[in-house]
Amino acid sequence: VQLVESGGGLVQPGGSLRLSCAASGFTFSRYGMSWYRQTPGKERELVATISGTGGITNYANSVKGRFSISRDNAKNTVYLRMNSLKPEDTAVYYCYARRSYYDDYWGQGTQVTVSS
């Protein structure tokens, strides 16, 4: 099983990035997918989640209206579109797949830095 994130980097405040997470080794469409983020010394924070079919999405209040999660089950990929980025969005972003409490996987993370 692999979850490989990409698309992170350095961006100025107000800018945009799109993160991708390519999945392999499991039946992607059967898993809810999420993006989490973490900064040093803090707990990992749920950013957004999407159901297996893509019909249901949820967002942390801090990113509502700015971030958008989507998935392409034909490509086994989940995306996180991030607009109007703020310095406080700086974190390592992780992809997470979950089908049940005992059936879940994490990616290795990708760094997003928002700074002028």
C-alpha cells in the first residue's frame, strides 16, 4: 500500500497550490480520503475529508471557502486545492485513507510553506 503526496512547496500569501495524493495497493473507491496537516509541537489537524464516491465532503472551519477536496477514482488520486493561502496554513500536509478503524493508511507528507 502506498499513498504518495506531491504538489507542496513555497508560495506567497494569497497564492494557490494543488496537492495530489496517488494511491496504490488497495481498492481506492472503497476508502474515505482525508487531508491532515501538522506543524511542529502541535497535533495533526484534520483539514478536509471526502467520501468514497466523492459525494460528501467536509472541511475544517479554518479552511472553509478557501480549500477544496476532490478525487478521481479512475486515477486513484485525491486532490486538495488550496486558495487564498495564509502563513498559518504552513504545515506538513498528509494524505489519509480510511475504510474502518483497523483499515487505514497514511502518506509520508508534503511540506507547504506560505511566506513572502
